[in-house]
Amino acid sequence: MATPIKPSTHFLTQTPPPPPPLSGHCLRHPPHVTHLLCRQYSEEENNPNTIRIQNQLKKKKTKKTRNKKLWWILLFLYNAMPASFPQFVTEAISGPVPDPPGVKCLKQGLKAKHPVVFVPGIVTGGLELWEGHHCMDGLFRKRLWGGTFGEVYKRPSCWVQHMSLDNKTGMDPPGIRVRPVNGLVAADYFAPGYFVWAVLIANLARVGYEEKNMYMAAYDWRLSFQNTEVRDQTLSRIKSNIELMVATNGGKKAVIIPHSMGVIYFLHFMKWVEAPAPMGGGGGPDWCAKHIKAVMNIGGPFLGVPKAVAGLFSAEAKDIASVRALAPGVLDSDLFQIQTLQHIMRMSRTWDSTMSMIPKGGDTIWGGLDWSPEEGYSPSKSKHGKNHSESSTLNESTGEVTHANYGRIISFGRDVADAPSSEIERIEFRGAVKGKNVANNTCRAVWTEYHDMGFGGIKAVAEYKVYTAGDIVDLLEFVAPKMMERGSAHFSYGIADNLDDPKYTHYKYWSNPLETKLPNAPDMEIYSMYGVGIPTERAYVYKLTPAAECYIPFQIDTSAKDKNEDGCLKDGVYTVEGDETVPALSAGYMCAKGWRGKTRFNPSGIKTYVREYDHNPPSNFLEGRGTQSGAHVDIMGNFQLIEDVIKVAAGATGEELGGDQVYTDIFEWSEKINLKL
């Protein structure tokens, strides 16, 4: 019998041939990686291109490590550097740095005496979240406005939604509660490193002030003034805190220091606190006389600002116009479909407070088609010291004479801005048929009231051609009727014929100095303190924008500018004397003339003082924003202004400060205004 053949097991015991050397890539793979794949990796590693890329990566890693070490060394040196080193460098460049005002006043023997109250302006006070939608989960009591503004970048559409107010009521939207931050931290810094009140607070602390005799009257600056009381009882809190500070400081009256929009907010407060309840605070006709020593208004837009008109009309101002001039088409092309200006307009038009700064007094104050109080202002003559205005600005190189019609706040076209009024053909826009716009149904995310206007309404606005202050309110009511319906319930922009008329007891008139009386407080003092020497927005040249979906139909014409670089017109914006935001006329007129002596607006003869601070920018970057700035916010760090505040808080009067301090022609401009006093 044949022997059966057994299956060979040789292959089970035979040692397999060794694989090729494993590359770095193969070693990172599990054992079951195929021989073919490992061979492929090995070949790639030996490829010259692969070797070159690996060498580049090694160089980048080495460079990154070196940079990291360098940053650690710089950080160590920064922390090891003496605190006085920046001052040493600054003194080496520009000479000895003067003592801070607080130190200087302390050396003069000044000490804390009168309690002080700070009233911040629009946008400078912090706002925090108390209730919101799901997109804001985890942000309870985190700042939505002020601080790092981190949520703007992380969740922009959600942030806009929470920062907006209800378009019908001007109050909280359903399910959202954003409230003002309290305490001195509410407005000491607007953002990290960007001071607002911090420098003034620190210098007051040098002479003995602390939180028991300093109070930040924080409020939600988005709301109309009366609605801050309706929703948050803010006016009542300010009243109670002032009464408490006066009582706990030996009966010494308070010194109030409002800034920017806070100036007219406190003007509203002074009427509210003495008016009978329920509309007012019920403090009685002598409350201000008993509790207030002085009101030191800083950068106050008493009569409004043209900048507010540009913001409400086209969500623009000088800064945005300058961006357009430097990079044409960037904001207009909307390359990424973010529609930034539309979102800004939709949000800011829900903030009723912005309507408080629409120019007041019409053509009587701001001028008409052919005249303005600042007529003849010459920016080339006002760069340093007193401004000696001339009838025109002369370009010495070309002999060309330029002339600014400041009374024409909005002109459609440079030719209209310059033309004699007799040559301007205007077609009445009031009552024009607006037509319909299909974008009303397609632009809900960025809806503005322009999306309710058809081409007929847009054309009617442009064909009127030029708008003076007397036309502005009607213009805004035409293009934004819902916004202005809310605004007209809370603010007024006229001039009172008879201040004893009972209608002026309504709160809508209280923030307009031309429609209300100062309190009966003859011992009180009122200061108007503001910067000068910086070109400030006064009038605009506009154009129609090309029709597009979800667009804003009007735009500052950045091509309009003076050939003379020292002229008043640049990038479609006419500028005049001021602090870059508030024209000197608006900040100074009431204290220069409207309230000077006993007038119908100041029946008890409260003493008034005009204190102008000539702008002197920092000489080098180590000086930061400077100690002699006249800019609207930077003036809060102006050493001379701070010294004036400390002296008054320590007991000085306006006469002891030296009375008026003037660099502009504010008194001459005021005399040109024909207002019954």
C-alpha cells in the first residue's frame, strides 16, 4: 500500500525574508501595514523634494523656538525694567514731565471738599448682559459693550441683536435685558488701555477723594432720557445718591461733571428732579440750589451735533468717509455679504438717545442757505492760539479762494454746496409719494426704513438738493418715520417763544436749553469746558448711491474736497472749529450768550464760564494720548482741565480760576445769532 503524501509544513517553519528598512512613516503605522506601503514611504523619504520640505519644516520649527525664547527674554526685561524708565525716555526726548494735576494741587494744599458726580456720555459706559437668547448662553453679567468687545468677533449677529432695542417701544426686546455696569468701573476705561474717566479719578484720589465722595452716575445711554427712569429708575438713583453724598459730607454741595451726551442728560435731570411727580422727581423748586455747587460740562453738545445727522441719515461720519477715500469700494462692494453699515444703521436707529443730539434751534442757531455764525472761519488761522477768522481761505500757491456755506448741513453735490442760493432749484420733498420697494420683503436681516422707500422717495430727497438745520428734522421724519415717531415723543429741537407756556413742563423739552429754564439757583455755577483747534464736522456733501439690494441710498461724496489742503472741505465733509466731535458753537454758545447774565433761559442769573482748551497733540508715542489734548474724549486726560476740576471741587469759584478762557471767536459767533434773550 502506497504511503499517503503528507502536506508540507515547511512554509510554516521557514523564516520569511527580511523586509526592507522601515521608514519613519512605516514605524508610525500598526504592524499590519503592507510591505508595499512601507516601500512607498521609504521611496518618498528618499525623494529630494521630500527631504527639502522636511528641512524647511525643521528651519521653521527652529525659528519658532528662537522667537519664543526672544519673547520670553523681552517679557523678562519688561518686568525687570524700572517703572520710571518710560518717563526717563520721555524726559530725554521732550524735557521734564510736569507733575500730575493731583500732585500739583496737593502741594498747593488743596484737599477733597465737595463730593463729585460723574455723568458719562454716549457709548463710553459699559453695558452687561442680564438675560438673553441661547446664542448668549454663559455670558450672564459679562460686558457686551466696553471692555474687550470679544463677543463682537465671536458672535456678531447675536451681539447686534442684543445691543438693539425694540424698534417700536425703544425699550427691551422680548427675552433680552442689557443693563448698565455700576460703580466707577462703569466708565473709567472704555477698552483695555483706553481711558475715559480713569485719569481724572486717579488725580482726584491724590487730594483725598474715594468712592464715598465720588459717584459714577451710570445709565443705559441707548435709552431716551426719560426712559432711563421708567425702566431702571436711574434718575431717582442719581437724586438719592447726590442727597446721600451731600448729607454724609457735612452738607457740602456736589460738583457735577458731565461729559458729552451726559451734559444734556444732566440738563434733563435738573428739570426732572424739581418737577412734581409722577413725571418728575418731586424734589421741589429749590432742590438744585440746595444740592449743587457747580456743573462742569465737558464737551457738551448743548445745541446738538451735525455728526448725529450723518449717522442717522447714512450711518456715516468723517471717519467712514475717510476710509472710503483711502480704499474706494471696500465698504460699498460688500464683498463678504456682511452689510456692515446696514447692521450699524439698524442697531443705532433703535437707540433713542442718538436723537437727543440732532441740531437744535434750526436756522436761527446754525445758519441758513447764505449765512452761518462761523462764516469766514479759516482753519489755517486756528491751528495754534487764538483764531483770527478771515472772510475766506486763500490758497497761496494757486490764488484760489474757497468759501464754506456751513448753514447747508447737507448738500447733494459740490456744485450745490457752492452755488448762490438764487441759482439752486429745489423741488419740495415733503408730502412726496415714496413708492414701494421689493427689498422690504427680502432684506429683513438688515432692514432699515430705507427698505420701505421706493425710488420716488429717494429721488424726492435728492431733488430738494440742500438742507439747512431747519429742514433736518423734516428730512429725518421723511426717511425714518418710525424712528422719529419715537424720538419726537422724547425730544424737541425748536426755540421756545414763551417759556411760561404749560406745554414746556413736558419732559420732551427738558434736554433742549432753548426750550427750558435753568433752575432757580443763583449761587450755582455752570461751566462749558471743551477742546478747540481740531477740525470738526459741520456740513456734508452727499450723492446718490447706485441701486442695489438692501442698500443705503445716500452716501457722503468723498470726491468732494478743496484743492487747498488747508481748506475746510475734505472727503465730502466741511469742518469747523471744535473738539473733533462737537463744534465750538454748540459747546460754547449757551454759556457765552444764551445763559450769560439774567436771561429768559437763566432767570436767576446763574454765573456761567467758557473754558476752552487749545489742542496740543503728544510730541511722541511715549506720551500716549497726551496731557494737553483737546479731542472730545482725550480731553479727559488734559492736565489743565483736570486741575480746574480739582480746584472747583476743593472750593474754588469760576472767578478764582480766572473766568473765561477763550481761543476761538465764540463770543463773536454768538453775537451773530439773533435770539431773543
